[in-house]
Amino acid sequence: MSTASANRSSKNSAERVNAYDALGPRMKDLLDDERDVVAAMANFSALLMETFGWHWIGFYRVVGAELVLGPFQGPVACSRIGFGKGVCGTAWNEERTIVVPNVEEYPGHIACSPHSRSEIVVPIRDHDGRVAAVLDIDSSTLDDFGTVDVHALETLCEVLQPLFE
Ligand code: SME
């Protein structure tokens, strides 16, 4: 599957499933020997961006009582998010993946860009099972994320888990 078709794929489509299937081994190879979590998050977001071309793909790390912006691909974004705030802070608080089909209908959504229409946030746990970071993806298409994305992104994020101490 070409990058262009993956970019046009709709949620839960065979094209998107195929794109994730091809991405899995590439991500594993890319991060296999990397021990530095920042380097790993940087290449993780770059490979996802190359494949799907979403509006914004990146990480926020738990630092004390806040999420702090980590490696990302896309336009500038807010650098700090409080516990329980926005989609990211809620995913941290509730320790679960959150899919937002329409960001305008999500109470408390933090708008970093007017082009973001839908969003998915996946928490990443450390060795002790505590949330250490979240992966945040914004799409400029409404309702762009489904169960295929939830499952595939949660699985991809497992590659990063051992790198968080
Ligand atoms: N929309 C997010 C903020 C981060 S940006 O989308 C990059 C939120 O509500 O937590």
C-alpha cells in the first residue's frame, strides 16, 4: 500500500488495516535497538506521519502533575496540559484510550489548531503500570478514528513501554 492510499483510507477500512499491518514490522525494526525514549518517540511519530499524514501526531509525557509536550510531527502545539484536562489529560486520568469523533462536541477539548476535527489519545504505561505518556493524534477529517485505530495504535505503543522507567 502506498503512503498516498493510506492517507486517504477511512476508519476501519481494509486499506487502513493493511497500512497498519505493513507498519507494525517497520516500527519494530526502527525501534528495536533504540534505548532512548525521546529518540524512539521522535521516530515513532515520524513513521506514523509518513504512513498516514494526519494533521498532528505526537507525545505528551507525564512530568509531575502535568503532561509536557514531547516529540511530535505537525504544527506547534500547547506545551503543558493538566491532569484531567482536555482529551489528553482525561485519557491520563481515566487510563484509557479516548476517541473523539468531533472535537467541537467534546467538553473541555483543548484546541491547539483550528484544523483539528477529530482526535485519538492512547495512554502508555511504564514498568509499574502507571501512565508515563500519551500518544495524541489529530485529524483534519471528522470522525477519522475507529476500532481499527484503537487496537493498532495500542499495539504499536507497546514497543515504547519498556523504554519508560
Ligand atoms: N486537543 C488536545 C490538546 C493537544 S493538541 O491536540 C496537540 C487535548 O484536548 O488534550
